[in-house]
Amino acid sequence: MKTILRIVIGLMVAASPAFAAADDGSAVSLVVGPTHFKDGDSITIEQVVATTPNLAVGDKVTVRGRYELRTEEKAQLCLYVTTKEAVPVPTVPSQQTEAKKGSGEFELTTRMTQPGFLHVSFYRVSNGKRFGSIYFGTEQQMKECNDSLALDGDDNTEASASTSGSPSGR
């Protein structure tokens, strides 16, 4: 009996590094940056889980939250990174979900492949234009993220930065 118990404990100890490697990270403290919504639309970030608290290149980031969509029948709700320079960043299905008029919950995941500013945003289904965003990140990232970066790509705005990975291909 003692031998079996030692074997089970040994297997559990040996397997624990494998389980730890499969861990997708832990909750990250975040700072909310520029937020732009119209006519009652909103996105609320409830939790961010990442492989490191730095939200840096290489990190896997998962965002959970709620939305309120009042201005459109439906929209794409996406987790993207706005970069300082125009850099193509591929989009993966876990970064997007359909939001329907009313309220709902979401979970979106991305891997940081470029330095930049994370945001969850609404995009119009009809033309791919962004019409509402909430930026978030570390305190230092949000000090660097200004409204001209955050507004780039929004309907009726002009700015010099680019939003990578948007549905409209920008």
C-alpha cells in the first residue's frame, strides 16, 4: 500500500510541471485608457488574464467582459492591438465574436505579436468601421496611448496611427 501511495505521489509531482506549463496565465491588474462610445453603447472589461503582467510581445491575453449595443442590430466585437506603425497582424477567430443588439457577455483571446495598445472595440458589419472602443493595458502603456492613436479608424476621425487586424484589413 505504501508503495502504491509513493508511486501516485511521485507521478503527481512529476506531472505538475506539465500542468503548470499548460496554465494560460493569471489575472492582470490593468489601467483603462481612452474610451469612446456613442448613444448608449458600452464595453466593460471585467477580467484580463495573461501569461505575464506586462501585456508584451509573446503574451497570450484573454479578456472577459460585458457589452451594451444600442446603435446597431449587430456588430463585430473584437480584441485587437493598435500599433504605432502600420504592421500587418493576422486575425484569429478567438479575437472576434458577434455582438447582437442589447446586452451580452464575451471572452476574447489574442497573442501579442507586436508592441502596441490593446483594445476591445465594436466594428460595423456593413463596412468594417470601428464605432466604439475601450483601450487598456499597463500604466506605462496607457501613458503612451493617446486619443489620436485610439481614435484612428473610428468613423468620422482622422489620425496618423493604424489599427492592426481590423475586419476592414487595416
